[in-house]
Amino acid sequence: MSTPKTPHPAVTGDTVGALVESGAQCLRSAGVSFGHGTSNAHDEAAWLVLWRLGLPLDSDLSDAPDSIKNQPVPPDQLALIATLFEERITTRKPAAYLTHEAWLQGVPFYVDERAIVPRSFIAELLADGSVDGFLSENTRQVLDLCTGNGSLAVLAAMAWPEVQVTGADISPDALAVARINADKHGLQDRIQLQLSDGLAALPGPWDLILCNPPYVNAASMAALPSEYRAEPELALAGGTDGMDFVRQLFAAAPACMTEDAVIILEIGNERAYFEAAFPQLPVFWLDTSAGEDQVLLVTRQALAAQARLTAQ
């Protein structure tokens, strides 16, 4: 006989603030996992409550006099909020899949189960200008490889009005979501979308390649929480050491890049595996809010030199 599941507490309250606090407690009690736009129960509860009520997600929930914390919530709205929390807990889907919206650097993006929830630290580097110093006045063709829902392609087009951006992915479903976001932000004339397995259909030459590839190693994949398993495995799994896609990319890239081009690559928590796979490759580690071991930059010259050494 299977053991019955322990029921989790229901969301209760008659004000916005009370619902957020109650919702956060429900999420904690249910043991849900975060990392798809929020990092803790309170922020996720605030997101769900505010979204369901149609209130701005940056609404003030402090004790300030003009806070909406004490705004009353009618019973019919409470029922909708309770249903949303119930869905979050029972399905273990990321909140972004329930709201069909994710925010990156203050920019809203449509998302659904066809694409990974956008959360790349490369977005920070595009927004704060950290990448600008590695570009030249001749930078015109930018590739966002493994574009997913197209968020980095959109942010790159916003950051550099003079460039053309191509968002590429092996998944037709992901590209359909990326099309929604390019159109949503009025960038359909500057963002081209291309179906491609790695660089196979992308000869370039590219002045800049952005890439947040599948890099999760096999052991980590096996231990992922349900929220991550709700995402397309194709966008996460990188083989035994997480570096399968990166090896293919680095081998093919020099022939597809202009002389002074660079690749900006996210590898998450896999730095040790990256350095084991490419021990002689000189790279620059870029500082993000998560530290200096999540995103790296590598030049075409470095990749070409490694290819020559490998061929010897």
C-alpha cells in the first residue's frame, strides 16, 4: 500500500501581504525548489500573488504608508490565488510556466514548456556593458546560439542597435517561442531565427557568439529537482561531464568567426569540468552576480591555436 501524501496547508488571508506570507509558508512546507526567476519562497509567493491580482511585480510590499501590503483581496480573487499555488505545488512546474512570463534584466519575456526558463548570467553582462570592451566598431553580426526563448538575442539587439542578431536553436519549438519574443519587442527586423544543430547551419562569419548551452553533467542531471525536469532536457543535459556541446562548438567555431571575434559562454557550476576538458585553453572569466566562475570569454585566436595543437 502506498503512503498517502501529507496535505500541505492552503493559502489564506484577506490582504495582499497576508497572502504573500501565507503563500510563502505553503511553498516552504511543500518543499518546492526555486531558481527560475526567484531564489526563495517569499519572492516566489510575491510573484504569484501579484501576477494573479494583475499588480506590478515590483509593487512595494513594505510597511510604508503607500504600500499595497494592506490592500484587501476579495474572496473570488483569493480562490484564484489558492488555485495557482496549488498548481505550483502539485505540478512542480516553475512559476514562469504557470504565468507564461519571465523577467530578465527588467525585460519581460513570454515562456512556456517548449523552451527553458530564461535565467542566463550573460544577460547581466549585456545590460551593464561588460561585453562592450571586447567588441569593435566593426561588430555587426551577433549569434545567440542555443537561444531558447530568444531572451539573449532580444537583449543583445537592445544593447547594440547597430548590429544584426541571429538566434539559433536545434529545437523548432524553442524557436517558435523566440519568435513570439522578437515580435513582442518589435525586433523582428533585426533578429533572424535559424534552426541549427550547433554551428552546422551557421557558417557566419560571426563577430560575436553568445552561448548558454546544455552543460549540466550526467550526475547533476540525475539529481535535478522536479522544477528543472519540467524544462526541455535537450536544453540542459551536456553529457557525462557536461562538455559535449562545448567541445563541438569550440572545434567548429574558428571557421565561423571573424578574426577578432569572441565567444561568451555560460557554463554554470561546471568550471571544474570545463577546465579538465580544456586545460591548455586561455579564457577570461567574467564577473557576474554569481561570481567569476559562471561565464567565460574565449577569443577566436585562442580556439584556432588550440585546434592547431590538437592537430599536431
